[in-house]
Amino acid sequence: MKVLFGCKSLSLATNSQTKVFVINMTKTILITGASSGLGKATARFFTHEGWNVVATMRRPEEERELVQLPNVLVTWLDVQDRISITTAIEAAIARFGKIDALVNNAGFGLFGLFEATPREKVVEQFNINVFGAMDVMRAILPHFRQNKGGLLLNISSGAGVFTLPMLSLYCASKFALEGFIEALSYELASQNIVVKLIEPGGIANTKFEQRSGAEAVHNATIPDYDHFVTYTNAVFEGLREVRQATEEDVAKVIYQAATDGTDCLRYVATEDIKPMVKARRETSEDEYIAFMRTRFGVKVQPGYTV
């Protein structure tokens, strides 16, 4: 499998970036949001590769599969509950001795018009996708500093690189995460702690969209947007039809990021978003905006003046 890196395009066997924190021997990884979807697939993949896995979730008593796997600790962690974060980290250290890597995976995406989305849902979007991720990292950093190294893998999104209509709040949370992680990587390099971003696009077999759709159902409708919403939904449906990446494919990219021994910051994890990533990162601002407006049928009216 070949994936596009933020640094460059490399195969799984490539190891040409600067050597930093190298994973070897039996290591332990803590994964948030491991009850389903990408988090569970990542837990399975790392277990298969011989890692100790701390699979955290809000309702561990309901988990049936991961508890059967060797060297897996299933435990409670809610990124909105700082006590649960501390408790999970302590349980992981008690079980496996230390933690070598963290996958900040817990998150969700609001789908719908910004104007129709209640403020409390906006706050929840940031509490989970941004502040929750920050709280988990803040809690684990003293342990990493004590160990003289560690690895923070953060699940971002193509929506943290380019923006999409009807996903303005999800994009805002992922743009915030991307900016924070990039700045944090400079600070933590001084502590031999490597920080990375995984940027997947659409995943064919995930439940991510089911929750997004369920959230949108509760939003108010605004008739003035009806034509725009209908057109945009049709565009998204077309994008869904070309998806080929699975949760397992993205889990492989996460594993590569954890084990390639490089300081590469960004990993684009699925093929479907490459055109939009390229437009954002390799063209001018005007070219990028024109590309995205054409893709979503946005017709700009003459500028409104007062």
C-alpha cells in the first residue's frame, strides 16, 4: 500500500526521514475511542503486530471482542472527563509498566448548516475533538518526559486541510487541532517526544457518518438553504460512491506513522482526498478557492455592499 505523506510520498518500507523516537521491542499504545470504527480497527492491528494495547472507551463493560485478544487492556476513558483520563493512564502503566505511544482517536463530526446548529452542539464539537484531545495529551506528557521520549499520534482529517460545506464546525475543530499539533510539535521535540497527524478522508466501513447524520436530524431546517443543501448532499453522495479505503487501511497508516522512526508531521491516509489536499497545499489561494467552489457548485454573487 502506498500513502501520501505530508513530507513526501513513501511506501511502507521507506525510512528516509530524520531518525528520532524509534519503536522497538514490545511497546504499549493507548488508543482513545476504541469501541468501534477506526479506533477498534487500530487496536486490532497493533495487537496483531505484537503490541500491548490499552483500548479505552466510554462504556468498556459493553465491549465483547477486544477483551478476548491477548495483551489488551480495555478500560474506561471519556475525553470530557479528566478523572477518567488520569485513571486510564494509571491503569495502563500498572498493567504494562509504561506507555510508549498515544492515539488520540476519539471524536465525531457535526453535519449540517452552521446557522441551524444549536450552540451547545458547537461547544460539544470542540470539547471532544479539540479540548478532549488536549486533555489526554496534557495528562500523558509527564509520563513521556519521565521516559525521555514518546509518540503522540492524532487523528485529524482531510477536513483539517481543506473545508467542506455542511461540515463547517467539524472543519473548524480539525483546523484547530492541526494548528495546535503543529505548534506543539516544536515544543515537544525538545523532550524527544514526537507528534504526528493522520489525515484520513472518507472511510467506507466506518460508523462516523451515522452519528453525523443522526446529529443533523435534530437541527432546525431553514428553507432559504433548501436548494444549496439538496445540491451539496448530491455531491457528498457522489464522493461516498468512490470511497475504497477501509478502517483497516487507515489503521495501517497509523501503524506506519508509529514505527517509521521519522519526524514526519502529516500523513494523508486515503486516496480520495488527494486532489483536494493537492489543491490546498500546492496551488495559489485563488486557484484553490475556485477549485472548491466549482466542485460544490457554489456560484458567487456580486459583492454585497452597504
